[in-house]
Amino acid sequence: MTPQNSIYLDYAATTPVDPRVLSAMLPYFQKTFGNPSSVHTYGQQAEAALENAREKVAQTLGCRPKEIIFTSCGSESDNLALRGLALAARQQRNANHILISPVEHHAVSHTAQQLAEYFGFELEYLPVDRHGMIQPQVVAEHLKPSTALVSVIYANNEIGTISPIAEIGAVCNARQVPFHTDAVQAAAYLPLDVNALHVDAMSIGAHKFYGPKGIGVLYMRQGTPLLPVQTGGGQERGRRAGTHNIPYIVGLAEALALSQAESPARTAQLVPLRNRLLGQVLEEIPDVLLTGHPEQRLPNHASFVFKGLDGNALLMALDMEGFACSSGSACKTGSPEPSEVLTALGLSRSWALGSLRITLGHANQPSDIEALLKVLPPLVEKLRKLG
Ligand SMILES: Cc1ncc(COP(=O)(O)O)c(C=O)c1O
């Protein structure tokens, strides 16, 4: 079975580059290849492309262009937000307390854990409900005068749950605590206006919305103290050193604009497919649970746990049958330990090890779902018997 005749159902892991995005990028590899920091005409042309892209991104996020920091990926944006905000808050106001949710991507959670382990920060996890949602009231109860920052994921990669980011942001704003959200998964489908969301910092990465891999953005509200993490040249107003990757920056800006313009149509296309899948799996297969919120979830996202099943064995069997799915975060596939996100929902090991994530995208048709629904129930039964 070659990937060409396999059905791709893993759009939360990554997406193919939209041809319109690719054609916007191509001139910047060879024709307009200058370094925007150079003074000459080549540099000026590259700088014009950079600033156009920055403006385009700022328009989508409803912010000022100078509040956009281009990074190399969603992970880097998360790292810069967490480290940069925490270290600046400690230096400026002796704040030492970091609040995150227990359902963050490792780009946030491992960074926060390192800040605690090696840099002396006090790390506290916010309680979540059984759907993995973080309530604003809970955030309010956990804020302290020493809180350096709060970070809560907008839409969860493993379970699709969307948290009430605007309300959480308002709580943090009222207490003047910097609030960061990881919007890496949310960016493909959800509103990103940073003022409506009341965020001070927000991470996105292009490859989740039909842009290239290896490019991201950190929105950072003007006036929010931030210590640069990557030092060197003065790029990005001294907040992130490194020669700009112009083709990828242009690609991110184009993909983001297309994604925000087309997300209502994409949502309308995918929700019925996703709902058909959810309904049938929950009805036909015994001992299965939906993970994440039943309604407040990403429109393309279906995630389950099957009791007493090896999730990795299921993924491999599905791959052999021609379906590319995932068990959770792309980075975690292959790990024998149950996911921390699923454990945080209160699921026991025997449930959490049997996870399946199906995330739909632009190429999926109703026939893909029908084909999967034919294969999945007997496969689960067979693997349970073997296990
Ligand atoms: C919620 C979330 N945050 C961060 C990342 C990391 O993004 P990147 O792959 O661009 O480093 C991912 C990628 O899976 C993600 O889903």
C-alpha cells in the first residue's frame, strides 16, 4: 500500500501545502532572494516582502504589525512565549509562579517544567474538567500576585476541546497577568482576533493550515515584557535573532489569510463528515468513549479511546488497510506510555492506551468516512481478541 492510495486522516499532525501558497512562495527562493537586513536593492525587496507578510498576518490577528514575531515553528513560538515572559516577569516584578493547564502540548509543558526544574520557577497546573476544558473561574482562583504568566491551549491537539480563551484572557487582564495561548491547532478553524480573545501572547504554526512546515508566529502584545531567548542579530526588534526565512514567511501569511477566509466553508464541509464518524463509532463499537468535548471541539476532530486495546497496534493495522490516523499528538506516536492529556481527563491506563485520533481536511470525502466505518469495527474486535 503506497501513501498515494492511502486515505489521509491526520490533518492535525500536518497538512499539505496549498498550491496557491506554494506559488506565492516560489519567487522568494531564487528571484527575490535577498537578506532583508541588507541595505542594497536585493535587501530592500526582501524587506518589502517581509513587511507585507507581517502586515497581512497582523490584519488577520487584528493587531499591529510590530506585535508579530516570526519564528521557526509553533514549538519555538511556545518556547519564546513561556521562557521570554517568565524570565522578564521575574526580572521586572519578582514574579515566580507559572500557571498552565495539564492538557498543554509538550512545547508548552516541557518548557514550563524546565523553567521549574532548572530555573527555580514554581509551576502549578490548573484543574480541568472531564472534557479537558479549563474554566475561567478556575483560573481566577489560582492567580497569585507572584504569577508570572498563564498559558492555556486554545484548541487541544489530542482531544479537540476548545477552551473559553476570551473569558480566561479577561480574567488574566483584570489581574494584569500576561496570558499566552497556544493556538497552533485553533488557527485553521477558529477566530484569531487577539483583542477579542484578550490574549497577550499567541502561538501559531503554518503547517497546520496548509502552509509550509518550519515557520511560525508569536503574537506579543506591545508593552508586554519579554526577554529574548534566541540572541544574535537585531531581527524582529531584538526579540528573535536569525536571518528571516522570506519564502516561508510569505507562505505563512498567504496560508493564514486563505485559512481565515475559507474556514467557514471548510467547517461546513467537514462537520457533517466528522459527526457521521462520531455517531457511528460510538453506536457500533462496544467499550468506546469520545475524548474531549462533544460540542466545543474543532470541526475536523474526532478522538476516541477503546478499552483494552493497544492504540499503536490499531494505528498500524489501520495503516495496512490504507488509513493514516493518529493516537494523539504527532510527536507522541510510538510512545508506550498513556498520554498525559488523556490521563488528565481521569482515564485509567487500560482506556488511555487505546486512543485513536482522526482529523479531517480539505481532501476528505464522505466515501472516505464510509470506507473507514467498514474497516474500523471489525479491526477493533479482532485486535481485542488478539490482545
Ligand atoms: C497544540 C500544538 N502546539 C504546538 C505544536 C508544535 O508546532 P510545530 O510542529 O509547528 O512545532 C503542535 C504540533 O503538533 C500542536 O498541535
